[in-house]
Amino acid sequence: MSLVKTWYSPEAAAEQFGINPAQILAWVAEGLVRAEQEGEKVSLVNIDDVRLEVQAMVDRS
């Protein structure tokens, strides 16, 4: 069991990495970032998945 917080709101995750929340939502739509949804709204995203995508984005630039 993880004792570290791994699920954040898209806005909090974006703020943590200095990116636009829309980018995180795009990754969710592409299936690259796991998310919890309430209806159509993404309420939480997995920060480990976000971290991997941010790293991949940095590596590409």
C-alpha cells in the first residue's frame, strides 16, 4: 500500500509541473494518463502517469 498521494485534481497536477491542465486532459483522452471521472468530468489523475508524460515531453524537446 502506497503512503504517498498519487491522485490529484487535473489543475493541481498541472500546477505541480507548470503545464496547462488541458494538456493533462488530452493525455487522459488519449489513454496515457489514468483518471477517475465523475460523469463526463475528470476529477482525479494519477500523478505517476503525469510525471511519465511530462518526462517524455521534455525528452522530445
